[in-house]
Amino acid sequence: MRQSIGLTTLAIASLVFATSDAAQESSGARVDFARDVQPILRQQCYGCHGPTKQTNGFRLDRRSDAMRGSTVNPGLIRPGNSAASFMYARIAGDAFGPQMPPTGAMRPEQIATIKAWIDQGAEWPDALAGEMPVKPVDPGATRAVDALRAGDITTFRSLAAADPKVGSLRGPGGSTPLMYAVLYADPAAARLLLDGGADPNIRNDAGATASNSSNVARRPSL
């Protein structure tokens, strides 16, 4: 009799705990970006999509860049909809290419955390946004860009002669005159800027560079 009572009590207790767990699961524990998400991104993603390397122009250590997406696929993170978020698809399986990260799949609980974070709105606190103040557009760079777009090579050469470093200065959308020289002018214009010390690895606000052929094929933001 006592054994029967003990088994009944255990069964009731198990049912209570199971019901409680199910309720917690259905309600969905709130994912905290700093505690739950950022450590995963830092460990698993920053190597290819962090401050020193941005494969396909995709960066995950800064909120604005992450939410903008990549140079080939904007909108990789769609807050509130993990099913439509290409980032989640890439870490969850290989339906759209090799499962990420390339060094090995994330643990199931890490993938579930990213999914829950996106479905809950992908909240990313301002304090952890990693944003740097945007540098102002340089007037000289703007004049050089305008000359290149208009095909006014005479004015462009005059500007380059007056300021040999103009090729690296920030123009519209963060694009440099060197980027526009590659796209809108002849090789001689680009060479003139390179000889003046222009940096071909500077990225514009969309992550494009003058030296990356896949990004050069995509015109800078106008």
C-alpha cells in the first residue's frame, strides 16, 4: 500500500514538473543578447564576419552592418522571422550551401538560441551596437567623384594634382574617388590615385572595396 502511494506521488510530481517545463517552453524564455547571443557570435562568427575580415561584406560585430546584411545578400537577419533569415538557414543546415561556420556546425543549443533571438525580434541593445561615429564626407573627395561621374577627366586630374591623397578620402556613401575611378574612368585615372597613395582596401558603407573584384562589379552607393 505504501509503495502504491509512493508511486502515485512520484507520478503526480513528474506530471507537475512536466507541465511546468512545457509551459516554460511554450512561453519561450527571453533571449538576452549580451548573455546568450553575442558570445556565440564572438566564438563562432567573428573569424569570418568580424572587425578584421568580412566575407561577402557581412559583418556581425556591429549592429548596423549585421542588420544591413552582406554585399551579395541584404537582409540576412529578419527580426521576428527566423524562417526568412538566411543567416539562420546557413547555420541550421546545408539547404543553401555548406553549413556555417565552415570550421564545424554550432551546437544544437546555440542554433536554437540564434533562432529564438531572431524570432523574438533580434533585439540588439545600443550599448552593444559597436557603432563608430560616421566620418563626414570630404568636400574634395565629393568634387573628385562628381568629376569622374561626369567624365570630366581634366578637372579630376587637377584635383588629384592638388591633393595626391584624395583617392583615399571619404566620398558619398563612404566610397572613395579610387572606387569611382575604377568604375567610371580609365585605368590611368585609377593609377594616378594609386600612385598618390590611395588605399584600395578601404570599405564604403556597403562593405565594398576598390580592390575586391566582386565588390567592384557592384557600383558604390550613389
